[in-house]
Amino acid sequence: MVKAKDKKNRMLEIFYRAMVGGNINTKALADEYGVSGKSISRDIGEIKNFLSDNRDLVNYKDLRYSASSKTYHLEFDHVLLSKELIAIIKVLIGCRAFSKEELLTLISKLKAFAESGLYFSDCAATSGSQIVITPDGQVGICHGAMEKREHFIGSIDDENLVVGKNAEVNHWNHLSPVFKEECQNCEALGICGGGCPVNAQKLNNTASIDAIDKAFCIHAKKVLEYLIGELLKYSVREAEECV
């Protein structure tokens, strides 16, 4: 029986081949990995499902099949990843140190870094895209605060509850570091996202959700340092190869 870890590693390798422009041939991969063609087809199916579920994040269109070449290739919504960023993602995937969720977060930070854009929020609650509902119908903002029933705004039975106009929801929607004065001069602001307000409460031993998640400050700055360092090393190698 194929181990789950072997299957996971195989899928990551197939995905990476597609990501850097390779053609995916089911029979050739089955021979290479010593598995059946059906196993590779299932891998491809799971990759297609992943792309579909996370399309807004990874900006790939689909794995498309070409009848003429009998291979799959990855189509892009638009060209996003430079060779430098592909090299970094290769390292992230290859080290196998990250869960799916962690890898997606890092890729989204790479997008913001590559496009000189802004990674607005790490938390769905601080980006206005989350509510939580308890079994007894109470409506809250953050699942991390459910145990103590903090930051709840009403009930599903309340016909006058308008989540988008609620004052506490609006407060949470402005917890991104882009709104914090003390974050404005931080070099990692563009890729930070702010971490978790509940974690910030605990780390700072405060009741305020406006506190800075200082542990995440360290994380964001280290990620930025790593990205710049890897881009520099790759650029130097490219320059040396051209000499």
C-alpha cells in the first residue's frame, strides 16, 4: 500500500513540474514513480481540485489536457511568477516543512512582494470575510474567542442585526497593520497581514484587540529578509552565468 507521505510528495513534485511550465504525461509519470496510471490520474484530479478551490490565490486557470500531445499543462490567468519567485517556491515546497495552509499563506505573501502590492490581512475576521455562529445561534466575529463568548454581536434570531453595519465588526475590519500608526514605517508592512488579534491580546496581557502581535512582527520581518536574500542569491547566480 502506498504511504500517504509518498503520495503527498509525488503530488507536490507533479504540481511543481506543471508550475514551471512542464508537460505532464500520465504514462511517463506512472513509469517513473512505479505506480499505476490511475494513481497519477487521481493525483492530477486532486491538483485540479486544489487549483479550483484556491484560484483567487494562486492565479492559475487549470491543468488542461492536450489530445495531440497526450499531456497536461498549466494555464495561467495572467503571468505572475518570475523565475526568481518560482525558484523560491521550489525551495518552500522542497523543504516539506509547511502545511497546505502555511504554504498558501507564504505564496500569498510572495504575490504581494512580487507585485509591490499589499497583503492586507492574515485573519478572515480582520478582513471582513468571517462570522461565527454557535450551536445556540449566537453570532460572533472570531472563532478564537468562542470559548469565552467574546466579541459576539447578536443572535441569528435578531432581525435587526446587520453584520456589515455593526460597530464591533467595523472595529475588527480596521485591525490590519495598514491602519496602525506604529506600523506605518515598518519595512515588512506590505507582506505582514498583522497576525492574530486574539494572540496579540494574550501576548500583551491586555483586553484590547488593538494590540500588536509582536511575535508576528518577527515572522513578517524574517520572511521579508528571506525573500530579499533568496532573490539576491538567484540574481547573482544569473549574472555569473551570463558572464
